[in-house]
Amino acid sequence: MTEKLQKVLATVGFGSRRTMEGWIESGRIMVNGQVATIGDRVGIEDKIVVDGKAIMQVSQKHRHLLYNKPTGQICTRDDPEGRPTVFNRLPKLNNQRWISVGRLDFNTSGLLLLTTDGELANRLMHPRSNIDREYAARVLGDVSDEQVQALTDGVLLEDGVAKFSDVRKGRDESGANQWYYVALTEGRNREVRRLFESQGLTVSRLKRVRFGSFFIPAAVKSGRYIEILGKDEQDLYVLGGLTPPPMIQPRKGRFNR
């Protein structure tokens, strides 16, 4: 069985299908020693080379994780400052690689989805997906009704207009800090913090608590993960607008130790 070259490259995790089409058109991809062209189809036996480096096609089943990221970790594989990375905490893979569905910054904790399916990751991250991301934010000071209105109407940031789709008051704390639950359908860099900063407010703690229909299970403590299987895996593909794979019943022992 063969598939379109751009789909295979996207599934391995190089980028979206449209991005891969651009790479093909620019001559960066070779198949069996020949420069690839749009429309090429490949099978598992074909040799694909990207920028001079041969890639291993994925023939095994994709895997997916829900990780409860603590603060003090980055979401990239390498860091010039030598800071800990979430990828050091994940299961080792053979001929696959973990792809982070978006990022949480160094000082943000909470729900992080990871997958070996590049096409799924790109669908989940794409702005057109309109998937809600919900955060618990501890804010220094009370947020006025006028500020809430501004944050839901939209404010102009340096990279365009941004807004929350929902703002709810959370639990009360003694002192100057108050908790708020906010939701938005984008994943721009530090967007939650920058939105509050636009109103002269400072976020002292930030945790992502939901991505679409996925929440952090109570048993998944900070720094731990759970493998997404069974109906949850099917729901993940539906969330990304893709056809789910055949369902395999979850096995016991899904939590990491």
C-alpha cells in the first residue's frame, strides 16, 4: 500500500502536509535517489531522504501521552542553558519520536499532549481547529468587570488582536492574589500572561487544566503521564478532525512510575 509523500512526511512529524508540499517543490526531498515531485506516492520499502538525511518510515502504531508538566521544564529537546526538558521524562521510542502538541513555557505547568503522529499534532495545533485551552491563572489583584469585558472583547497585542473566550472567578485566596479560569482557542507564545499584562495585571502562577475535552486525571500528579488509549485515543483523533484508528482496549498499568 502506498500513500502520498507529503502525508508520510507529516505523519513522521516534519510538519503539516502543506509545509511538506513546499519542501517537495523546493527540491529538499528525494525518493529512491530521485528528486521528489508533488504527486509522488511511497510505500514502506521506498527510501526517503530529507535534506540529505534518510528517514525511517513509521510502520508501528502511533502512541499518545497526556503529561502533567511541572514548572521548571521546557518543551523543546535542546536548550543552550541546559534546563530540564519534558522529553527527558517520556518513554523511549524506536523509529518514532514524541511531538509536543503546542508548548507550555518554563514557568507554566499543567496539561501537555504528546503524540508520535505528526499529522494529528499539526491538526490539533492549527488555529482553524478552534480547540479550547483552559488555564487556571493566579493574578495579583482583583480583575474589574471592565477589565474582564476588555479581555473577552479583544485587545491588541504586538502580534495581533487576542481575547479570552471565557473568564471565570476561581477560588478565593487570602491576600492580594486571586484565581481565575480563562479559556482561549489559540496557542500563541505567553498569550495568557500577555493578555492580563495588557490590563496592568500580573500572573504569578499559570496552569493549563484542559485541552479540548481532555482534563488531567486526578491520579496523574505533576511530572507524571498517562498513555492515551481506547476511546480516549479515538476522541483525540476526532478532536483533530481526523478518522480515528481501530480501537484497542486499554491495558493495565498505563501510568508511569
